[in-house]
Amino acid sequence: MSDRDEALAGRRFGAAADEYVVGRPDYPAEVVEWLLGDAREVADVGAGTGKLTGALVGGGRSVTAVEPDAGMLDALRREVPQARALQGAAEALPLPDAAVDAVVFGQAWHWVDVPKASAEAARVLRPGGVLGLVWNVRDSSVDWVRRIGDVFLGSAAERLIETDSVRVDPPFGPLERFDVRWTRPMSADDVVAMAASRSYVIALTPEEKADVFAGVREVLATHPETAGRDRFDLPYVTSAFRAVRP
């Protein structure tokens, strides 16, 4: 990542926590079950506003959400009060050794230092525990979806998935992969909120952001598949990966 890209990314998600809640999708239940298996104590790392956390709670599971950004953490506590929420990072988890059965990352692994985060996940996992990684990615094989993506640029996560470059470090072995295709009903306002929640857009000036949002609305207002419609189904591919701690 270039210095400019680093500056643009910035990890300033807390500034757009409300947009993240509205704009970002939830996770398919079958993906969550595939990741967790029979895990009962789970850590959700890089939990953001709790999009994945909300799918983890229940079913007799005890969930600890770990998030570095204070603004996102405040939103998480509001959105998913059932989870224990702690401030911390993937490379230095605020958990004791062998504390959980699963450590999961939703839309977060591409931000981490992979060797350090792999070692920390292994430290807090019990033997036989699972490291799970998951991303919701818009299906850019659909023309109008590709066009809105062109307006606010692709992400490191999308490139990681498209090139099958997701990796973890020892002590974890090879990753298993599970993909699910699904659609999410959205309005133009929802899509603008999704754009506003992206790290690249968060770092733009107000004028640049306005141009991005206008570009998104222009695509939706003129493309034959979305023009004149109040709501439309945005197609996603959810890609999940898991590895077992020896």
C-alpha cells in the first residue's frame, strides 16, 4: 500500500459509525454456522459496529467483541448490548491464553499484521479452536454493481478475495473456503451510506465526498436495472475462510 493509500485509508471508521450501521450488510446465517461449528465462547475481532457480532450472539454462545476505534465501539455497545465489548487490536488481544473456542474477523483481516494477528489468535484459542475470516463483497459481475464500485473505488478486501490471496501464518495450517451468493434489498440512500462507510471515502474532503455520493446516485438513477425504482436487490458474495489451531 502506498503512502497516499495509507493516508486515505486512515482507519477513521468511527467518523462514519452511523453510516456503517446503515450501509454495511449483515452476514448469512449459514456462513456463521460454518465458521463456528459448536464453538461456545467466541471472540469477534475488529468488530466495528457489531455487524458480525449480532449474528454470533444467541444459541448459548458467549461473545466478546474487540474493536480498536472508540467511535465504532460505542456504536457496537448500542447495537449489540448482549456482547462484552472491549477496546483492543488483533495484534494485542485483551484476552487471556486459551480463552475461547473461536476467533473471527468480519471485514477486518485485511487490516491486520498477519504474522502477529495469527500468533495472537492462536494464543487466545484453545487447542482445536477455529480462526474464522469472512468478507461480504459486492458481486461486480453485475453491471450496475460494477459501475457504483467504479465511483468509490475497489478495496483491499475485494482484491484479496478476487485473487484468492487470503492467508494466515503458523501455527495455523491451510484455509478452508466457503462462498455464499445472496442479495440485499437496498435504497439509493442505503447505497450512499455504504459508500460513506468506506475507508477511502471517509478520508476525502467534504467536496470530494459530495462528488462520490452524486456519482452513486447518478448510476442508480440512470442504469436500466435500477432507474425509477425505490428499492433494488444488491447482489453479494460472502466468502468465509477457516483454519484450526493445532
